[in-house]
Amino acid sequence: ASFALANRFVMKFTRILLLACLFSAPYAFGEGILGIDGEESTSVGIYVKDLATGKVIIDHNSQMALTPASVMKALTTATVLSVSGTDACFTTPVTLTGERDGGTWHGNIVVKGVADPTLESENFKSRLGFCDSIAGRLRRMGIDRVEGDIVVEQTLADAGPILQWEIEDVAWPYGAGLFGFNWRDNTVAVTPATGEVVPEAPGLEMCVEKARSNDLVRGINSGRLMVYSRDPADRRWTVNTTVPDPAAVFRAQLRRTLKREGIGIGDEAVSGVTGSTPLYSHRSAPYGDIMRSLMVRSDNLFAEGMLRTLAPDSGRKAAINRERELWATRGVNTRYTIINDGSGLTRANRLSAHFIGDILEWMACSPMSATYTSFFPRAGKDGTMRGFLAKSKLKGLIALKTGSVSSVQCYAGYKLDVKGKPTHVVVILVNGFFCPRREVREACENLLTKTFLK
């Protein structure tokens, strides 16, 4: 009898101890934390931390390295903001080589590409007019003829689409690669039925085939664009596509502008000329504005451009290594991460929810907190978050960078107070789901609602 009594006491004490552990520890959910169909076969990593108390509210597979998709942009902007601040900008110089002979310039127009991803971008309309500015400077100098050619110098290593990107992405605007010289978001508009390309894109060959659905395919560094169309004769269908040589598109446009302004230009570069005369210098929007734009709109080209500012004279790997080194010096474990780009378009990237959370926490506790937080789109209000939690009391109080590619849906950012100050770090990574994407989004909304409105 005494043995049975002791045994019951031990069992009761064990249950009490277990319950105490469950209620004192952060949420450590098993399968089904989101409640989506097929979740038992889906990889889910979640990390939510209270910045004021340091308490981890939810920890579910937070150390599991998953594909972050465009959440990678939160890491890119955190790094660039830390290294360069918000006020730096890209400066693209234009010079004249050679010498003047009356109204004729015996030499070339030389543009030095600095990998500015925003040059003549529709997303910065106030800074359009690059070609007009060049022509205007020539007119003010009294130059009505340039005997040479338009020369674009490019020194960016690893230029163009990243080899780890999927070929299905490269032809679409979101798959535009970064070059030493970028122009108009590196895209043109094509009308497959007529073969029209606006603006002119030398080096781009369009081939149209009838198919069950509309699609665009262009290989990395290829000039051949395959257009698959449900109706190849439909003149109403115009679609934007990327170009293999943005500098060629620019040169063609500058030639048209010079002709319109009555300024002649030769067909071949003049060799052997010496001397360099400054003509025009174009300054981009400040880095802070570029980073805010790329985060709200999830712009891959801008993200790749900002990443490369970390090592402008070296390759992409050097920029990524500098990024790793920065966070390692700040006490963040970068060992179990795979980083191939700055945008997250590469499916082979791997980051854990905990790693991303550590970055977000560091930034939230730094003097850059207000600036960095302002980069994130607000739930129910901005960009990719406009429809998320739009009818919830959390509208405007959740600021997250979204990330989505095939079977991947991710969120990373902050819960804010009414003054816009971050109170919690929030990271949700969902990989390999089988249910409709809408179900994943709704499950993430429900999780945040239960966490912050309970």
C-alpha cells in the first residue's frame, strides 16, 4: 500500500512539473501550429520574441534552415544600412574624350556604369531624363556634332542574372539581372503579334509560338526571347520583358534623343584620343529611398544593386562575405546559412527563423531602429502587405517583409506599438506547402491575431 501511495505521489508530482514547464517555457508547438492542410509534410519555422522582456513567445523549428524567398531583402537592407547609412547615392559620370573643333567634338561620349539599378527607373520618376540631360549639356556647350560613338564602360563582376536563378524567372521583369550599367529597370515592352519592341532593344530576338498559356522564356545571357501565346495574332497583348544588354537599349535611346535635338553622332568610336572633359553627372536617389522602395515593392533588381554596394570593386561572393562578417562580429551565428543573392529569388538560399530574428532584434535595438523599421510595408496598408490583416485590429501594427516563390510563403519583421516602435520580432517561414497559398496566408494571419490580440 505504501509503495502504491508513493507511486501515485511520484506520478502526480511529475504531471505538475510537466505542466509547470509547459506554462513557463515559450510556445514549442508540435505538428499543426498553422493548421494548414498537409502541414505534417510541410517545413515550418516560426520565431516570435518580445523585445522588451527578451522572452521568446513562439519557437517552432526556429533553427531549421529554410528558403526565405524575398525575406532575404530584410537582411540585405539591414546590412547596407549598417555599412553605408541612408544618404549615400550612386553617381554615374558622363565625359567627353578627345577635343573640340568649333561645333564638332572629335572624340566619344563616355558613360561610366556604376551598377546603379535605378537609372531611368519608373519607380523614381523625379530622376528621369538622363538622355535629355546629356543632350542639353552638349547644346549649351555649342556642340552639334560628335564624331565618335557612345561608349558605355562597365566593370561589374558577375554581371547579369544570377546562375542559381530559375530559367523560368529570367525573362520576366522580376528576373532582371544587375549589370554594370542598368537602364529602365532593364526591361522593354514587347507586342508579340506585331514584333514591336519599345524602346528599341538591340540584341533581343523575339520568337513567337502558339501555346495553351502565355509565357516568356529567355536563357541566362541569351538574346533569344521565346514568347508562348494563346493567340499569336492578338495585337492587344503587350508584355514587359527583360533585356540581355541594357547598355545597348540606352545607346539606342541616346542616339534618338541627340537626333531629335539636332546633334549628330558617329557610328564608330574614335580611337587614340586623349583627355577627358566632364559633361554630366547623374546622382541617384539616396540609398535610404532605394531600400524603402525595394522593401515595399519587393524589387529584386534594386536588392541586387544594393547588395553589390558592399563590395563594388569585387564580385558577388565578396559582397556576401562582407555581409556575413558584419553579422558575425555582432554575435549572430552565420554558420548554418546559405546566401547566394541579395533579393531571395534564388531557391537555394537557406536561413533559419532564429537567424533572421537575431538580425531583426539587433536592428530594432540599434540607433537605426526607426529608419530600418520604416522600410517594412505595414499590414493592410503598403505594397505586398496591403491585403494582409486589412480588416484586423492589427492593421498598421504589423510591419513585415513578405517572401513568396513556388510552395514558399514567408514573413519577417515586427509587431509595432501605436507610435510605430517595434515591440516584437516576428518571423514565419513556410516551405513546401501543398494547400492553396491563400490558406497559408490566412493561417499566418490567424496565428498573429491569436498571439497579439489574445
